[in-house]
Amino acid sequence: MEQIYTTIIHDQDGVDEYNVHIQKNGDGWIGKIQEFPEITCEENTKILLVKTLEEKLQSVLEAKAEAWDKQIEEDIKAGKLDHLGEKAIEDYRKGRCTDL
């Protein structure tokens, strides 16, 4: 069994870090992102593998962001967040807000 190497890649903004595990596999390399086990890749070189993993990570993060946006829009349309607005208005009227 070949040694497993660990490295870190970042999201597109360079803010969040993700752990990558890569391993020699015959003539090529295999790898996965620890935080997203569904992201696995095989490439001929270690450098290409890390690049491919970064690209797949960005795709997954974008898909998750789009799904989140869609869910929020649906919740707003369904009135599921109305209580938050009502609470904010109530707090404002009762003087429980501070000017910034």
C-alpha cells in the first residue's frame, strides 16, 4: 500500500480550507476531499490530481450555494420567515434596538 499524502486546498475565495488525501495508485494518483467524501478523482500526476480536485470542489460548493439560495427563496415565498420580520418590528417598536 502506498503512502497517503495530505494537503490543503482552498475555496475560490481563499477563505475556507479543505483537507485532501492523495495516494499513488499504480501509474497514476487517486485522491479525495475529506470534507466531501463524494469528491474523488484519479489522474496521471499528483499536480493534475490536486487541480482536478480543486475544480470539482468549486463545482460542489457552487451547487450547494445555488440550492441554499433556492431554498431561501422558497421559504420566503411560503412565509416561513415572516415571523422573523415581525419580531424585528416588535423589538424596534419596544425600543430594544440600538443605533449603530
